[in-house]
Amino acid sequence: MKNILITGVAGELGILLCNEFINKEIDVYGIDHIDRDGHIGLDFIGRNAFFHFYNKSIEEVDWEEFEKVGFIFHLAQNFPKTNELSEVKSVIQNHQRNMKQVVQYAAEQNSKIILVSTMDVYGNEDEPFLTERVPSPANLYGTLMLTEETLLSQAADHYEVEYQIMRIPKILGCSNPIMERCYTIDKLEKGGDSDQTREFSNNFTITKEKFIMSCNQLLTGTPSEKIVTFYEKT
């Protein structure tokens, strides 16, 4: 299989994918801007010859450093500290700059981009798998990720880059600090009720194993849909 690039590789989803691919002896190039010392996931990978870590933000990366890659998993995200419009706009502008760089690189490499998004873009509907379902996010995280999807589709169409969007729910046993931070912001604005997030998040989950299997399906299969949804109803 072709080499793979993962943005936001230091997050739990990035580490999951990284371990999956390097165990298959696929070269993985990982981008993230973190303090690596004491990072359990990256320490576990260690000095694996198939893993190439770039401790930089997307804006700082020298894209010519990478070998040719066939697939890009775009996981890198930022989050606002509040729900203020100016704060949200700043995050979206940052995402737009990052997306443009990733898509331009994909165009040069003839790579396919896979964006890992969220089922929160559907709001709290019970049947998000219907093809005619129109996204209607009811929380901050869903709104941000729907915007991210739009940024990708517009840039990819402009540069004629192949892409797919994975809409997934919460992954069992896997934390998502950005999603959790957005939920906290929403909860505070709704009055601080501890169960408030149940109003605008779905009762769907996915296991780590199902997530990895779904990602492998996108690498080896040829689905015609630009947007695919993977989940298990609870």
C-alpha cells in the first residue's frame, strides 16, 4: 500500500491509525505540534522505522520533506475557547488556511484526502444514514466540523483532488479533547446542566476496531459516495 500522511497524529485517533498502518509496514508521516516528552502514544511507537514524525504546525511544515503519499488522513483541528462569533471565526480561518495547504499538497502528489468528521453535523436526529438527510448541527462541534467539510469540498473541487468524508460518532474508549471542549462550551451557555449535552448529541457509538476497519475500507474500496457514515446505534 502507498505511504500515508496523518495530520493531528498525536491525538488518540491519529495514534490508532498510525499503529494500524506501521504494523502493516506502511510508511506513515505524522504532523502535530505538541510537547512530545511523556506522550504515551508517541512513546509507544518509539523509533519505529515506518513512522516519521514532524513536530510542527501545518503552517510550518516543509511539504517537500515527505516522500510521495497516496492517502492523507486529515485529523488536525483547533477549537475556540468560547462560543463568541469572533473566536469561532478565528478558528475557521485557521482551518481554512490549513485545509488549503493540505489540498494543494494532495494535488501535487495526486493523493486522496480522508477527513474524519462527526455525526454531530446531523444534530440529534435518530436516522442520520438516510441519503436525503440534510445536516443541521445542534452544537458547536457539529457546526465547526460541517464548516470543515465545506472547506474541504470547495478546495478539493477547485484543485481536482479526490476526497472522502467520514462521519463518525463517539468512539468507545477514545477521548476527543476538542469535541469535549466544544460540549463544555455549549453546556455552559445552556446553564451548566450536567446532562445538557444529551440534548444535542446522538445516541450512537463506534468501537475502535470498527473505526479502523472503516478507514481500511476507504483505502482499499472504491465507494462512490463522497460522504460515508459509520456507526452503531446504542
